[in-house]
Amino acid sequence: MKMKRVWIILTFVGCVFALLHGQTSGRRGHQGQRGTPGQFDYYLLTLSWAPEFCYSHGESPECQGQHFGFVVHGLWPQYGNGYPENCSSEPGLADASTMTDIMPDPRLVAHEWSTHGTCSGLKADGYFKVVRQAFASIHVPAKFSAPAAEFLITPAEVKDTFLQANPQLSREEMTVSCGNNYLTAVSVCMSKDLKPTACQNLRDCRANRIKVPPVR
């Protein structure tokens, strides 16, 4: 009888964890795997909401002095299921600071290259040129340009706002990520030539409403 009670408690805890985890959209749908440069299906452009990141990472360079809203977290090669990573030891940018206007931490630039950029099949200069092109192709809605106060919004409304500002996109080509009911990122799936394409096997935020902290 005692063992049965323990099993019930463990099952309940597992269900609660799964529910909470389901409200946080993961970066990827599946586990990464060693890949071959250039062999992937599409890109995932992920724009992180810097104010949420800076709440718990105030020491990060992107949280010092400048006031960022959406910044580029990465442009990630994806498979239909899963994604490649650490595909080669090809050297990165000679000067990572050339990207810090949109990826405001040289350490992030270096990490994104070694983990994801090496899977693109491009040299570092070419890859980060594509990162800029991908970012420039997405118009950040005015609502998210520099909010002065925190506001609440549903994940569906986040998509609506981006769709209004980017009529070339559809819902199936975007994901919204959240953590602890806060907006963490908006991602757009793109073909290798940076055309919007349907996302595959990626999680969306399941929270009813999410908080968007202000740009400070």
C-alpha cells in the first residue's frame, strides 16, 4: 500500500512537471546530433527578447548600457526532425564585435558559429552575412520596438502582431517561445535562400497569456 502511494505521488509530480514544461517552448523540437556541413533542411531564425534574458543575466554585455528589444540568438540549421550541431572546426570570425549590433555579446557570436554556423556549409563571413540578411528580412512590430512598461499578451496575439508587420509570413512559419509565462523568443523558419517555410516538429508556447517586460 505504501509503495502504491509513492507511485501515485511520483506520477503526479511527473504530470505537473510535464505541464509546466509544456508552457515553455523549447529552442528545438528534438535532440541535436553531429552533422555534416551543408546537409540540413531549413534554417530557424530565433530572435530573443533581451529584457527577459537580462532579468537574470544582468552581467551580460547585451545588458550593459544599450537598450535592446529583440536580438538575434541564432540562425540554426534544422532537420525535419532534430538538428545538426558542431559540424566542423572551421574558424569563426576574426572580429566577433562586427556582429554585436544585432548579436550583442561576442561570446554568443563565437558560440553560435561553432555550434550551429559550422553546419551551414558556409565560411564564417558568409554565414554571418546570411544571419544579417535573415534578420533584416523580418520587421519587428512597433508594439515590440521599445515598450516602456510591461504588458500581457497571448502567444496567438504575438503571432498576429508579427503577421501584420510581415505579410509574407504565415502562422505555420513562426513559433513563439516562453518561460515561466514570460516571452523569451520569436522564431521564423526559413529555407536555405531565406524564404519563409513551414516549421517542422517545433514546440510553441502553450501559456494562456505571457508577460512582456519593458526595454530599459
